[in-house]
Amino acid sequence: MVNEFEIKKQICDIGKRIYNQGMVAANDGNISVKLNDHEFLCTPTGVSKGFMTPEFICKVDENGKVLQANAGFKPSSEIKMHMRVYKERPDVNSVVHAHPIYATSFAIAGIPLTQPIMPEAVIALGCVPIAEYGTPSTEEIPDAVSKYLQYFDAVLLANHGALTYSDSLLNAYHKMESVEFYAKLLFNSKMLGGPKELSNEQVERLYEIRRQFGLKGKHPANVCLNNKNGEKSCHNCGNCHSAASSSASSQDDVIAEITKKVLAQLGK
């Protein structure tokens, strides 16, 4: 069994990764790991995730109450969001929240990542919906995220960022990488005239591959808001977020807006 100090080192390593890859700026983002049902390690508020060392990491209980924190450090202000994930998804052992540029741009524009454009994304993520906007550090974000937790392992946060969670810290981080890569591919393909989506049949074959692999987590291959109602999967209908644009003209306007926002973030 890995001891707490080693887990703290792993959290710091993932913090460096999300910082170095431009998924967070300044003091943005937060990471947590479940030790048991009553103890959790989390990153502190007000520090850059790229420059943490193990003594920065705090320990809290299932209510977010501090159990241990060194002087000058206190838990992330978003700990409520993390605790809601752990409460409603007992299979989750780690949560990562970041602001990756492309994925966050889609979240700002109100466009969920539901188009089936790449086998790996279909198998690993399924769909990535957008949770309604909530004021940071309040119960608004946990409440908004809650409705998606039983169906997805990654969620965009409207006008905010992205949230991923899994059975391990590394897997939660990998899901964040996958969300951002998916968003980049979707953005670039839209710039080239629009993606050529996989067919319903191709998507279902990929779902079957996922089922055969026995991959953990929640996914449209197993549970889907639309499939539960006897409708086709979110991948092919785009209905897993009510704010998704339904007309070609509005999509063009949104894409143009995303372009401006991404170029601004890139300093161009």
C-alpha cells in the first residue's frame, strides 16, 4: 500500500504536468485523492500547481473539514465540488479540475463534446457534457455537476473549466488529457470545414469494444441519459446538454467566437 507521503508526491507531479501543459495558469486548478471514506488529500488554495512540494498538501474529511494542514496552507476553495463527486461516485478515488484552453473554450461557448470523431475518444470518454454555470467555492457547482456524475467520467463546467474523475490519480489525469486532446481535434476539424463523424454503427461497435475490455467508470456504452429513455446515444443526437446549438448559423457564430477566444489565450 502506498503511503501518504508518496501520494502527496504524486499529486505534486500531476500538478506540475497540468501546469507545464498549460491546463492551468497562476494558481488555478485543484487535485484530490481519496485515502478512505473519511480522509482525503487535496491541493491547497492560492498556490501554483506547478510549484508544489509534499508539505503543501492538505488532508480533509468527507465534509471538507481540515484534518491536517501545515501553516500557511488551507484546502482548495473548490473542495465542495470534489466531495460531491466522492459522495455520489463511490468508485472514484481521485478528482482533477483544470482549465485546459480548448476544452474550456468549448465550455465558454456552450458546446458540449459529443461528436464522435475519433475511436479513442469514443471508447475512453464517450460524451463530455456541460454542467450549468455555478459560482466558484459555493454549492452551485456541486449541484450542477451532480446530475451528470452517474453518466459521465468527465464534465465541462460552463464558463469555468473541466472536471475529470476516476479510480486512480493517474487515470483521472489521463481523462483530463483526453478531454483536452478531443477538444483540440474537434476545434481544428471545424476550422477545416467540419468533422466527418463516425456512423451510428461504428459508434456502437466501439461501445462493444469498450464493454469487452471491461473498462471501469460511467460511459454511454453502459449508461446514457438518452438510452435510458429508449433514444439513441448522446454521441449521435447531441442532446446531453440543453444549451447545445441546434442551427448551422448559430454553430458558425459560436465557432467564430471560440476562434477569437483561443487565439487570445495563445497571445495571437
